[in-house]
Amino acid sequence: METMQALLLTTIAALAVAVCGLVLLLLRLRSRLADARQRLRSAPAPRLPSTGQRPPSEILQSIFDNLPGGVTLFDAELAMVACNRQLIELLDFPPSLFEGGRLPSFETLVRFNIGRGEYGPGDPEAQVAGLLERARSGQPHCFERTRPDGTVLEIRGAPLPDGGFISIYTDITRRRSTEQALERRSAYLQAVLDQMPHGVSVFDENLRLRHWNATFIEVLDLPLEAVYEYVPFEDLIRIPAERGEYGPGDIQQHVERRRELAARFEAHRVERRRPNGRTHLIEGQPLSLDGRVAGFITTYTDITDRIEVETELRTRNEIFRTLIDNIPGGVTLFDGRFRLVACNEAYRQLLDFPPELFDNGPTLERFFRYNAQRGEYGECQIEDKVRELMDRARQRQPHVFERTRPNGTVLEIRGLPLPDGGFVTIYTDVTEHKRAIEAVEELAHRDALTGLANRYTLEARLDQAIAEARRNGTKLALMFIDMDNFKSINDSLGHDIGDQYLKEIASRLDDCVRDSDIVARLGGDEFVLALTELSSPALAAPLAANVLETLSEPTSLGGHTIVPSASVGISVFPDDGKDRGDLMKHSDVAMYSAKKAGRNAYRFYDPAMTEAAEERLRFEGTMRQALAHEEYILHFQPKVEAASLRTVGVEALLRWQRPDGWLVPPMRFIPLAEETGLIEPIGTWVLRKACETLQAWRRAGVLEISMAINLSARQLRSSAFVDQVADTLRDTGLPPQLLELEVTESVAMEDAEMSVRRLRALKALGVRLSIDDFGTGYSSLAYLKLLPIDQLKLDRTFVKDIESDPNDAAICAATIGLAHSMGLAVVAEGVETQAQADYLGRLQCDTMQGYLFSRPLPEHQALAFVHGTEGRLRPRS
């Protein structure tokens, strides 16, 4: 490629010199002709004989016009003096610019080019000024310009003695394309070299390095700075010579000897062991170009591992001969002429060969013929089969295959050729293994618990059923079934009962459908029915009703009577989806609609359901943006001591304030945050913000006020939450005893053992712990006594009618008594009237919280409230 480039540059330079000479000659001739015309005007015209020849000016103009490049000449005033036809064609100038005997000025041509976008975007006047300034500079120039049509022009210009300049325009589009192609090809070839596992070097006919890869440097352990293009062969070979890699003796003689060998450009192949213990195979081949030597290429392959493997194989062969009879499985060794060299007893037994078959030098052909005769290969022409098997054996290829013998035994047969032309074969009885694989394959397509089709099988069969429905023009209904309240059954009665329950549901579903329908379990308590070959979607409704009716029959499991309930969503092909993905998604959406409608019902998919689901997704996205945009804020509701009516703490309550000031109701976004997991980052923010706020209040003089924060189920389950609390307390400096963490009764009992562990870890930090909404869940007193809690929060539903409902009054009294007996304090929520406060006071409730004292307040109002009630608080009437 470099030779071609040099040739092109030389040609272009010569062309430029020739063009300049012709142009200068043309200018001198024009000048002389002008002088001659002036003299002729003042002298009588002589009569010259006609020769029929063209004037010299026309001849020069013809030469000028037929130059291989465009040429233009401008005078000192930047007026065009001359140009040739090639210039007009190369720059695609319209002929109208050159009509009327006047040539366009440099500025005229520049403005024309700017008008058609030749110089790209920019201020036209600024472009004109810049080009005129460059033209007047009188400096030689050479640059390339790519025209909008993709043509690449090389423009060379030189000043003239009397001012002005000459420019030569050469179309180098093809040359540039060729250069780019050569560069790309060179890059590809270098990439190939770099990826080769062998070291590679290429020296030219002068024994100078032209190409190499990194492995070449690594193999020869050459310094990086010593390897560069055109480095002489002898400079590189001197490095290992100086290290003594070619033995003792004069280093220069070693170098010259190897250079003489290389200069012969003969193919060579040698192995060389280097001082580091590695052995390399060095192979060289001469390179020829047009019948002459152009250098040589050498590869360096590390064969150390191969040599070690060959040695190991020889060792193993000896060991094999010694241990062959002790190997489990049959083993045979045949030589290059297919004669049996060795075998073990297991081979005789597995193949059930008689002893006489091994007499008098048995061969592979004898074994093949015996097997063919006794039907081991099925019905076949014996000699044809033997010939086929022998032809395959002669290929001496490694092989692994299985063969089932007539008695049902499955043999795995592995054959490996040996260096001497023979081969070793191992026969393994894999009958039991095959049976195990078939059992595993069955498990892979079946749900392990219920025996129904699993998700993998459902997807495959459903795709096939949809294809058949599309081909036959029939309908297909997909029912997504979710069992209601399964988690409660599993948690309260145990996983064993839960598993029995799912098996019973699977059996009932299987009884509800035809053989052509599909019943599958997706996991957990989710099932799918695919009803095929329906003539009308309406046929799915009675079947769905039948499914609900069948499932709702009571069942007795482990001494417990359970009444199942299910929510069913139905989508229909092709009305609700053209493929499996859409049908599954839409039936799932319909199922959630049925669950929200009250459960134990079925719903057909309606596009409005998807709109609602998408709206939910959009709202979820808005919630995530709100966290990033700091739209969440905290309000604080005071808690007062029942005996003194002194404010002893506040509860931090999450609020979402949109940019327009609107407060999103907590019940609108907090449940969704719980469901999507967004509650974890929000909860982390609430924890830190609440602690920072209380610490700021303490600096403002509010010292003995506690801060309560509600924990979500996801936070309590998070193994990192304890560390988050510890880090927050450390970073904010808040005393741990002023932080109260509230967890609802239902969340604490969701996984009681985990809750005990997690709450004990939190308690070890010194924080206070509360059970929120006490009385509304399913607390186990056995676990409750293990929880390291400090207080119970009495739910507002019991406080609301404490004056009028004896049951609520009894629950409140019992709860307060239970808590005090366990050494726990009690906080009553939802106190709205003075009568409720008085009643709770008589029950010796410790702390009260509710609208009677204050609503949740923004931070500055809450601080003002706390400041104003450090003595006694007078409740609102």
C-alpha cells in the first residue's frame, strides 16, 4: 500500500509541475500575442500564405482544456485570467458563468459555491471574507475538499511572480476510496494477526520487520522498545543471542549465521527449547510477489503443552495396560490392523460374548459379524452391515454413541483413536442413568408438586394451540386462576397443609377440562386453563362458573375444613391477543379485576383494564420521580402524656406534595409503594429526614421529645435495615432512645421468627420499639412476649366507640391491662373527644394521640406546637 501511495504522490507532483509549466507558457504566449495584435493594428496587414494550420494559441488552449485536472489562473486583483474545461466540469459550474467573453472573478465563484452549500453551513459573508483573505495572502496551499456529491478534490495553489495565483484541481475520489479500502484491509489483517494464538512475524526482502503481533514479542521475550517497523532482522536476533539462547561462542557470529540462513528465504521448521523451559515450533515460509521473493513469514507456536500431553499419553497407555482389568465398564484396545490387543472381563460380560470368540487372534470384523448374526443391529444383510461398520472404523474418528441391546441394556460406547493407528473403546452400562434422565425430563415438563404441566410446557403447548386455532379459524380461551387467601392458609396451617391444598385444587381443575385442553400450574397458587377449539367465546363463561363452583366445595385437610375461593381472569384468542404473551398478560389483568371486585368471581378481559393497569404504571413512575424531585415531605402529629397532657413525642407521617401544592392522599400512594418496593428508598429517606428534624429541634431547645417512624414490611425484612438505622443515628447524632420504630401487628406476625431476630437487633442499638394497630391482626402471645417491644399502640377502631360500645371498652381495658402486666406502655390512637380522653385516662392509658390534641402538622407548625406545650396542654373542645 505504501509503494502505491508513493507512486501516486510522485505522479501527482509531476502532473502539477507539467500543468504549471503549460499554464505559464500559455500566459507568456497570450502576452506576446496581445503585443503582436497591438503592433498589427498600427501596421498594414501583410498578406500571408494560408497554411491550413491552427494558431498556436488554439493549440495551447486545446492542450490546456485536455489536461487531466482542472486548472484556473487568477491575477493580482483576483480576476480569472484563464481556466480549462476540466475545472468547469469538476466543480460543476454552469456554462452561463463563462458566457459573454468575460470570465467570473474569484469572489463571484466563491459566492456561487456558498449559495449551493459547497462549504457547508455558516455565515455567507464571513465565509466570503475568509476565502478572499486566504486568496490574497499569496501563500502556497494544498488541501482536500469533499464536495456535497461526495467527490474529493485535491486543490494545490501557488502564487505567480506578478501577483495572483494558479490552482490545480485533481479528482482524488477513487484514490481516497482505494486508500481507505487498503487501510481497512490492513486493519483487518492486523486484527487477525493480533487474535492469532501463535506468534507471527513478517520480514521483507531486505530482512526488515514489517508486521508482527503481541504474541511474537511475548514468545521471544523481546523488549517492547526493540520491536518497531523496519527494524533489521539482525537487531532482533542479537537480543536472544546476547542472552545465550544460541549457546556459547561469539555473539556476532551467531547473528551473522542466522542472518545468512534467513537471507536464503527457504522454508524451515524447527523446534527450539527456550531458557524458560518452554518449547516452540518455529515454521517459516518465503513470500513471493510477481514471481520474486518479497520476504518471509514465520510463526512461533508454543508446543510445550502438546509435548507434555504426548508424554502423558504414553504414560497413560502403560498404566492402561496394567489397570485395564480393574476399570469398571468394558474396555477394548485394537491395533492399526483392527486386531484385538487387550480387553477386560467386563467387555465380555456386557456384550455377552462366548469364550471361543476370543480364540486364535480375534479381530474387530469377527465381533461385528457375530453381533450381526445374532441380531444385535436389528434386521439387516449381515455382510453389508459388517462392511458398513468396518468402513466407519477405518475412519479412526473419536466417537460417542449409545446402543440398546436386544435385552434392553443401554450401552454408551466411546471410541478414541491412538497415535499408532489403533483405537481404544469403552463400553459403559448407562441403563439406569437413562431411566434417571427420562425421569428428570418428565420433571422438567411437569410441576413437581401437582403433576400438572409447568410453565415451560404450558408455553410450548399454548403456542401450538394458538397456531392450530389460527389455522382452523376457532377460538381459544385462557383462564388465569389465582387462589384467594392462600397465603393465610399456608401461614396459619403450615406448608404441608398448603401443599395438600394445592394438590387438591390441581386435581379438581384437571377434572373440569377435556383431554384437548391444557391445565398448568405457574407457581405458588397460580393456575392456568387453556380451553381449545371453542366456536364462541361465550362457551368459556359456563366453564368458568363450573370451575368456581367445583373449587368452592369444602375440603378437609389435616383435620381442618377449608372452603377454597378463586379469582379467574379470562382472555380470548384472537379477540384479546394474537399471541401467548398478550393472552397471558390480559388474562392476568382480568384476574386482578376479579380479585378487586370481591374475589370468588371471574372476569373477561376488557381493554379498560389495561388502561387502568397502565395508569397504575404511570402513577408508579410519577412516584419514583417524586422521590428524585424531593416532593415527599413529613408532617408530625404530637403524642401527649395522659397524666400531664405534656407533649412527649411526635409521629412522623409521610406526605406527597405535588409541585402545584396538592397533597396526594397517603392511601393513594403508600400501598402502591409497598407493593412495588418503592417504599424501601422512601422509608430510608423518611428515617434520615425524621432524625435530622428532631436533632434540629433539639438544637432549638426541644430536648425530651421522641420521634416515631412507621416501618414497612419490606424494611423489616431487609437484612440491611439495622445497619441503615445505625448509620443514620451515627450521622445525625440523635440519641437512640429518642427514636421510636413502629411496626404493625400484621407485619410483625407475617414471619414471627424473623421479626424477633430483626427487632432484637434494632433494640440492641438502643431505639424504642412499638407494635402499631394492636388488636387488628392475628398476634400470637407466644411470639408477642418474645418481641423486644416497649409499647403497644391501641388501634383507633377500638377507641372510636369506647364510650358506647362495651366490646370496644372491654378490648381497650384488656389491652392496657395486658400491656402493663408485660411492662409495656400503651399509646391510644384516634382520640378525638374529651370523653374518650377521660375514659382512657381512667383506664390508666399512658399516652394519647389524635385530633383532640392536634392534626398532623408541617414541620414549622409542629415545632411551634411542641414549643407551646412544654408545660401542660389544654385539649381542644
